[in-house]
Amino acid sequence: MIKPKQLWATSGKENKATENKGTQKNELQQRVEQFMSGQDVILDQHLFEFDIQASKVHAQALQRIDILSPVELDQISASLGDLLSQFAKGQFVLDQTFEDGHSAIEYYLTEQLGDLGKKIHTGRSRNDQVAVATRLYCKQSLLELKQTCVQISQVCLTQAEQHADSVMPGYTHIQRAVVSSWGLWFASFAESFCDNALLAQQTLDWIDSNPLGTAAGYGVNLALDREFTTAALGFSRMQINPMYVQNSRGKFELQVLTAFKQAMLDVRRLAWDLSLFTSEEFNLVRLPDLFSTGSSIMPNKRNPDTVELMRAQYAKLVGAYNEIESLLSLPSGYQRDLQNTKAPLINGVTDAQLCLELVPELLLGLDICHEQCAKAIEPAMFATEKAIELAKEGVPFRQAYQQLKDNYQELAQRSPQQALHNRVSPGACANLKLSELAKRLENV
């Protein structure tokens, strides 16, 4: 029986020397293999279904050039289908028994089909195998990012409409500035996550090219039908140059993480706002109980732990981005360094997506402290509004500005609600343009 780690040339050969030296050799060999493989096979659990999918299509391509017969293709396709089913049910475990997911597929096919299983690697390298699986994973991740951003934007639009007239203090430099509304606050995030969804789609379009069939970066002496595999795998175009396929590894992953970074940048800002607004000093809003925890020692406290961890998530994503960017100081062609792009990509995407998926429920569960928001409105916060009114009457704005500076008592009787209704510039409190934002979201 072929052992899983004997399929690949990178696994060492048995030492035929003395038993003692052989034991030492095997121990060293194990350490070298562990160093070289690292957590590859564990990370490949995220890529395995895509690797199987690509293997099915590669087998179809081999049959189209008569490397496989139709009967052999049917056998391989059925066996790959069984493997996918067993993996989904937990009956086939991708663990340290294997060097990586690629070797696991070939091992399974060889165990099931004998020599026929060994034909699957004809015309392909692990290089384009990992490239296509990773590319498919990135496409799926960007689609999920887009869908999550759309969901967040929709929730924000709903909340903005519901709270369009709900007064809140507007801040600049974390100081009370003007009268604002929760509608404006929610609408700001509705538009930002609409843009994030658009960026996810644009990034998906940018990376949507098929690397399968380029082997180790120099092509192969087979007339592979790469147009067929491009269509069969759902890519919009073929990545033509084999060397560029290798050079794009890491480059495309950085762009995927960039799309996630933009979304997480907005999550960080949102989390910062909520961290401030839920404090006793602000007391403008309360979090859902599920998103806060009690203190381990102080009975009087509940802490916004979930929101604070959301705020921290961006830093982790930047770390993942920087890790990939730092190792891409490489010459053309494949280098084994590129293996180390896998962990930061998968960990960065997985953690960010988990965080983003919590945002809709967080926003829907916010309890706005309307009375406290109204109390936070001070006479000075109407000064800008009054200065503009004087300017409309013909007073030069800078003169009106000086006239009102430090003279706010005449503004004490003003209505916050009226101030909101007067704010009619496009996008402002009385003119949020939510229907236009909704149309943009529909077009993403």
C-alpha cells in the first residue's frame, strides 16, 4: 500500500543504513517535513472542496485530449464525488497523515482506482493546483463579503429610515458640534457598506482568471483545452501566461485582503462609535445583552467586549496583509516562500468574515437612549445653523460667525427637531436620499 506522504518527491526516502542512524534520520526527516509542511494540510481544509472541483475539471480536460478514456473519466469523476461527499460528512479527514490536500486527493484516487488514480496528475503541477484552488476560494470569499456588506447596508438603511428624526449630538474632534440624527449616522454606514460591496465585486472581477493548466509556470507539452477548463470552473477569462500565474500568487491575495480591509475599516469606526456612545459619559445607546459581558470582579459592570474585539479585528487583518506583502520580495517564477501566503490569507478572511456576519444583528439590537440624546443638545450646537440663516439675510458669513461666537444664549429656545428639518442639503438630515442609496445597493 502506498502511504500518503510517499506520493510526493519532497518526502524523504528511507535510509538503509544502521537502525540507529536510520532512527536519527527518520527523526530529522520528520522535523524537516513538519517545517516544510507546517499547517498546510490543516489550512487546506478550507481549499479542499475547490481542489476536488478543479481535479474533476482537469480530468475532463485530459479526456478531451485522449489521456483518459470516457470510462476512465467516469470512474475518476465518481471517485472524486465520493471523496467530496465523505469530506463533507467528516468521513474523510484531512489531517497530518497527508502532506497537503493535493496529495490527499491523489492518495484517495490511487487507493480507490489503482494505477488509474495516478493519471490525475498528468499535465499539472501542485503549483497550478494550489493556484486554482486558492483562486476559487478567493472568489467564493469575495462573493460572501459582498453579500454580507449588502446585508449590513440594508440593515443600516432600515434603521436610518426608522430613526430619520431621532435626535443625537453630532461630534467633531469628539466634541459636541451640531445637532444631528441617528438617521444620518446609520445612513453613513449604509453608503459605506454599499461601496464595500461594490469593491468586493470589482475585486472579484479583477481576480476572475483561470490559472489551471499552466503547471509549474512554463506550460506543458500537451494541447490542454484551457478555454474549456475556464468555462467549466466558472472563470470569466483565462490567465494566459504561465509565469504570470506564479508571479500573481500573493499579488491577488493582497487585493482580496484589501477588499476585506476596507469593510473592516468601517467596522472599526462603527465599533469605536459604539464603544464611546455606550459609555456612562455619553450614554447615547445600549448594546444588546448578547454583545456585552459582565466583569469578572466588578458586579456593577457590563463591558462591550464584542464591540472592542470587532474594533481590534482590523489590526489582525493588517497583520495578515503585511505578512504576505513582506514575503513577496521574490524573483519571477515559483518559490517555496509562496506557500506562506496561505495562512495569512485564510486566517485573515475567515476572522474578518466571522466578525462582519455579527454586524447586522448588533445594529438591529441597538437600544437608543432618546432622552439622553436630547439632553446632550446644547444651545451652542445651533450656532452654525444661525450663522447660515444670517448669511441668507445678507450678512457676510464671517461677520455672522464673529457675531455668534461665544454668544449662544439667544439660541437656547431653538428646537432640535426643527434644526433637523432645516438641514435640506443632499444627504443631510432632512434629505437623507435613502431611496437613492437603496437603488445603488440594488445595482451592486
